[in-house]
Amino acid sequence: MPSKAEDILAGFRVNWMNLRDADTGKILWQGNEDLSEPEKEHDARVPKKILKCRAVSRELNFSSVEPMEKFRLEQKVLFKGRCLEEWNFEFGFVIPDSTNTWQSLIEAAPESQMMPAKVLNGNVVIETQFFNGDLLVSTSKVRLYYV
């Protein structure tokens, strides 16, 4: 019999995601791949100019068959396996059999702490853990390439 986490994951899908310059609203990257799939490392080719943004708005569209009381994400920015930044995002209650769009603001590190795109290219992995409360549903990894 599947566990509760397996039930949620079986009915969960990231439909699309985009990243925007938070100041202008311009979409810098958009993907339609289900980035919640845990079996593989995903790739994203993101424009280098995203590193110049003061803040980035992430819009995530997802569907869930199962209800979730407290849907949330924990994200780590890993550079060559070492954690540089960690973010926590809370969505809250997810209605069963629903499709939702979730927008979050990610503020950039100070310019003095930013590494150039050529150093980051292919060496950054965003590890995202999807939770319902304290129950880990899935862990996804996306390797970033700056183009």
C-alpha cells in the first residue's frame, strides 16, 4: 500500500514555472517540464542577465489530486555541492483536484557577493524539497546553465 507521500506525489505535477525580473515584470525564463519529478536531475538554461536583477519573481503553476494542509517548499542553492543560500516558501492549504498558481519573490544577494555567470554555469543546482507540513513528498534537483 502506498504511503501518504507517495499518494500525494502520484497526483502532483508542476505544470509550468517562470522567472521574471521583479522590477519590470519581464519573463526571463519559462519551462513546462514537471520539475517535481524526483528520479532525474533537470536542466534549466537561464539568461545571464537574471544575475543582475535586484529581485526575481518566480511563478509556479501546479496541480494536485490530493488535498494538502500545509504545502511548502524548502530550497537550497548548491554551488559544487556546497549550500550558498537557503529559502523557505509556504503556500498553505491545497484544495483536492485543483490547479494553482503561486508567485514568490526572491531577493538577490548583494552585488559584492555575486559570482560571475561563467563561474556559476553548470555548477549550480537548485534542490527543492516539496512538503505537506513535515511530510517530505519529493526532492527535485535542477542544474542551472547561464546562457
